[in-house]
Amino acid sequence: MFTLKEPQIEIGRPSHALVVGGSIAGLLAARVLLNHFDRVTIVERDRFPDEPVTRPGVPQGSQVHVILTQGQRILEQLFPGLTQELTAAGAPTVDWLADWKFFGIGGWAPRFRSGFIGYTTSRNFLELVLRRRLSQSERLQFIESTQVTGLLTNADCSRITGVKLRHRTETDTTTQDQSRELAADLVVDATGRNSRMPKWLTSLGYQPPQITVVNSFLGYASRWYECPKEFVADWQGITVMSQPPSISRGAVLYPVEGNRWVVTLGGVAQDAPPNDEAGFLEFARNLRSPIIYEAIKDAQPLSSVKSYRRTENRLCHYEQLDRLPEGLVVVGDAVCAFNPVYGQGITIAAMAALTLDECLQQQFQRQHGNLIGLTRRFQQRLAKLNATPWMMATGEDFRWSTTVGGKPQRINQIMQRYIDTVQQLMLKHPSIYRAFLEVVHMVKPPSMLFHPSIMARVLWLTINKRSISSEMTVSR
Ligand SMILES: Cc1cc2nc3c(=O)[nH]c(=O)nc-3n(C[C@H](O)[C@H](O)[C@H](O)COP(=O)(O)OP(=O)(O)OC[C@H]3O[C@@H](n4cnc5c(N)ncnc54)[C@H](O)[C@@H]3O)c2cc1C
């Protein structure tokens, strides 16, 4: 049973934290806020469903969500026993190297038992379980069907003191809106990509943050299937990558709880998959390998095809602002939303939650129980945390000449060539494949790929201009 450590809160210390947005970043922030505040409130515009279904505020819930191993480890740290709970409810356990077929730049990656284990679950189910866990705390309150419409401040607008709310009550015949205010010592914005914080800050006389957008115009389409009972395969999941600069299409077949597969097709450079049944299958058939098509062509669909197009990388530079009000932090996609193909969002939200926890701990030790300076310190640390995944995601997107929002720097181009060679090498060297996956799953830093043993092989291959891929038999 999950229990929260009861905090020793000093008298007179800020006691109420309010999180705007009850999706993954908001839930994870709320989890760590419980370590520091007497009361935590999550305000969410949607009504929370009792089942793991996609809700209007999180339309991406119908698309595949890979939870990277680093993210899984932090989730387990924040919610002990979560992995067991998810897997007991049917989330498959996978050895990422043995159970996954990965068709990368050079061909099929080797497969072997590695002990590099994770689970696969639907995003909607994960959110439901996290919400249920948090609702066990008597110090946490969910306010649903309620939209935050603005911020409350002290007289000179230097400190956020709460939020303005609009609560919606719907009956069969009427819809009624009620406005009210709610005071808080700390307000956390976790409202996702469409966060209105830049506008709210402007209305209080602050500069909005600069926003960097890098868009590879990736479109997703997903369909959910029942895993066929008679289906026999030596894999649990499959990834078929696109291949810049010319092959814009890729896909993933991802097993989730309930004996289901979610199949997500993606096309970069506005080559989005169609959302009709025949077009979806045809797109799958024309990937670099038809293996996913062959798996799903006779499988029983459980949903229609769901499309999603808002996939650009979007970074709000709160850390660069000269002035920010106290009593506010911004987390999750509201600060940095990534091209989802790299599966980073939830893991970064989890890492940010740990950072917030640390910042609050230091804050209350150093600042005698007040929150002065927290906003700036946290946003600066978050910016540092976001820098590497941002570079990884945008660096990959810049491989496509159609990507807008900047140009790859020379260093990026050199790195891309280096990573391409690593991807060729990993076809022959299981240890390099493992290192590559550990970096992708954020368990190891990218510098791991520059270990002398890997670098030496990359240099040797580059100098000899020998293509390993031509020696490989591309097998299905
Ligand atoms: C297509 C797609 C696929 C993805 N795939 C992956 C993946 O494979 N792996 C991964 O780790 N990440 C993935 N992500 C990213 C992941 O979904 C997010 O990073 C993650 O959900 C955290 O987002 P968030 O909580 O910051 O915001 P969101 O999930 O967008 O949630 C924002 C919440 O705020 C609420 N809200 C908004 N405005 C208000 C308001 N004014 N008042 C009250 N409530 C409000 C919304 O209703 C919603 O609940 C993907 C994203 C997309 C779009």
C-alpha cells in the first residue's frame, strides 16, 4: 500500500500549494509538493474519468506513450510499488533488447537478453493509477471541471497569491458557470502546451517569455487492436524508424495492459498518415518493413484511427526573464514540449518533479521558510534539465530539410554523422546497442556514446569508409 511520508511543517511556513492541470506533470508536481506543504490542491478543467479513457484536455492519450526507463525509475521512487501495480494489472514487462524488434538507420538491431527491463502501459492507465494513488492522501484535494482563468497577486504584483477559477456545472439541460478565487502560497502551472501563462504574466505587467519552436511537421495516427489470441511471435513490440533525409515514415507497435496493441504511425514533413482504415493499413504496409502491417492486418481493431498533429518542439524561456513574480513555478509541457517521437515528455516531467522537490528542500532550509527566490531558482534548474533532451530532439528534427525554426549548427551535423555511425556499429556490437538504448532511455548521459571504446570504433569505421550495413543481412 502506498503511503506518503507525513511532513514536519513548521508553524508559519507557506502551507498551501495549488497545481493548475491534473495531467502527468501536474500529478508528479503535486506528489512532491505533499513533501513540503500542508495542503495541495489540483485544479483541472476536465472531469476525471473513472476509466482509463482519453479525456478532452489530454487528446494525446489516444496515441502511444513510451515511458522511458529513467522515467519509470523516478515514478517508482515517487510512488513505491507502482511498477508492481501496473504490471499486476496487465502492463507487459519487456526486456528492451530481447523483446523489442528495432529497425533503425542501419537495419534490424541485434536481440539478446539484457536485463534492461521496463514496462509498457497506456498513458491513460498510468494517469488513472497516479491519480488514484494521490487521492489516498487526505492533504490533497482535486477540484474538477474547473478552469483557472487568471492569477491573483499582492498589491504590487510581485507575488502570486492564488488563482481565479471558473467552475462548470452541467446537467442534461443546463450549463452553469460560477467564478471564484482560491488563495495559495505557491501556484504551479502544469497546463501543457497551450499554457496561458505568457498571457497571464503580460496582463500583470511582466514580459512574456521568449518561445522557441522547432517543427518537423510530424503527424501521428494511432489505432488500438486486440492482440490476436492465436498470434505467435518472438517479440513483444516493434519500432520501424523513419530514415532521414528521404524516408519520412515510421511506426511503433506497442503492447499495453488489457492484451492490446496500440499501433502509431508517423510521417514527418507533412507526410501524416491518413485517418481512414484502408489508408492506415496501406501506410503501415509501405513502411521500411511491412512487419507491423503483417501483425495488424487480421487483428481485431478496438478503436477508430485517431490523428494528432501538434507535435512541434516548443520551449518557453522563463529562465531568461529579468522579472518573474514570486510564488509561481511552471512545469511540464507548459515550459518545454518535445516532438513526441523521442518519448521524453513524461520522463522530463518526472525529473522536473525531483528538481522541484530539491529546490523546495533547499528553499526551506536556506530561506527561513519563505518562497522568495524559488521561482527563478527552479526555472533556471529546469532550463538546464531541459537542455539535453531539447538538443537531442531538435538535433534529430534538423535532419529533415523541411524542419522550420532554425538551422542545425555545424556541431549538430557532426554529431548526427557520429550517431549514424554508432547506429551502424550497434548492428554488430550488442554492447553498443545497449549503450545506445540506455542513452535513449535517459538512464545514461549522451556522453556515454563518446566512451573511448565506442569512439575508437566510430573513428575506425569512418576512416576506413566501410559500411557495416552492407555486410548485414537485413532479416525480418
Ligand atoms: C502525440 C503525443 C505523443 C506523446 N508521446 C509521448 C511518449 O511516447 N512518451 C512521453 O513521455 N511523452 C509523450 N508525449 C508527451 C506527454 O503527453 C506529455 O509530456 C505529458 O502528458 C505531460 O504533459 P503535461 O502534464 O505537462 O501537459 P498535458 O498532458 O497537456 O496536460 C495539461 C492539463 O492541464 C489541463 N488544463 C489546461 N488548461 C487548464 C486551465 N486553464 N485550468 C485547469 N486545467 C487546465 C488540461 O485539461 C490537462 O489535463 C506525447 C505527446 C503527444 C502530443
